[in-house]
Amino acid sequence: MTAHLLQGKKVLITAGPTREAIDPVRYISNHSSGKMGYAIAEKVLELGAEVVLISGPVNIQLQHPRIRIIKVNAASEMYLACCKVFEEIDIAVFAAAVADYRPAKVSEQKIKKDEASFTIKMVKNVDIAYEFGKVKTDNQISVGFALETNDEIAHAKNKLQRKNFDMVILNSMNDANATFGYDTNKITTINKNLVQKPFSLKQKTEVAKDIVREISSLLMRQFEYEEIRAFE
């Protein structure tokens, strides 16, 4: 049934970090490797989906006849790439670690270390998942990630509701051998009914299977709801 549900579905996946330029040689980024997003892409491809993978700079290769990879650097580039496919996709998985802020001004020349210190004014980047949450239809599913360091469940639930996710996947920086820099991860999924489902520490390829299984459950509920409406 899982394969049937994902067969032919168009899935948008964001993955990896973004890089926000300071000057021609420096940027602000994070430690995301993109492994989780790419692993999810592989699993949904195995089940017959078509994938648009919008990726920040990573050291991962993935080839498949049903995948289109769009490589970007800055958060603004990722947002524009996502906007072009929002209307056509069935499922969006926002796995990228997108920078919340960027320098207000990018120096055209390399900044010299003339002073003992200098200040960078930062401005807020567009929140890609939030923007999709405002326009998504009842037939579209949106899944997001919440990487937290404290009050993890409360912050994840807030993100679930604020960004109109159908499911949020919580990672905690307090879990050993999980999140950035590891091939393993430990997650808890929270759906719109605020049902929490914790999983044990696993290889990210196995975590991807769990995530795709949970997405398939969302599709099943959507299918059942549409059947009920058809008989009303």
C-alpha cells in the first residue's frame, strides 16, 4: 500500500545548509551535511515518487531518472527555487538547515582586518516553510524539521502550528550521536493532532524509512478523508 500511495507523487525536498555571503570570500553557514534530506529522497524514489531536490552545498551525489536536483547557495535562492514548484507538488519535506538571517550588506571587496573588531548587521531571511504553509491546499502535505536545544517538544509544537505543517520531525541537540556530523539520528514525530511518536537512535538511512512511513500514513488519512467526502 505504501508503494501505491507514493507512486507518481511529486515530492519537494530541501536539503543541506545555506551560505549567506559576507564578502567575496567569506560566508555564514551551519554544520548541516544534507544526509537526512538526501536519504529521504532516495526512499521516496524507491517507492515510485518523482522528486525535486533543492540542495544547498553538500558532498553527496544522487542520480535517478525521476529526480531533478537544483543546487543553490543562499536562502533567497532556495526560496525562489521552491516557489517555482510549490503549485505542482503533492508533498513538501523541508529538511534543509536554512539560515534565519543574512548580512544586510555584502561587501564587494574582501573585508580587511584593519580594526580589532567589526559588526555585521543581519536581516531576516524569508521563512520558506512558513510561506508554503500559507498557500498550501488541502491536497498538499507539508513536513518540517525542528532542531532544538531546549524545551524541545514545546518549540516543535509551536513550529508545527505556526508553519501549518502536517507533521514535524523533532531532533534534539541533547541526544548523543544525532543531528549534525553523524550518520545516525534520533527523532520524534508530531502530527497535527499533537500525537508524538518517538524513535530510537538509528542510521539516517533507517530514519529516512521511518519518516517516509509516517508520510505514507498522512497520505492514507488524506485518501480516507477524500473517500468520505465523495459520499457526502
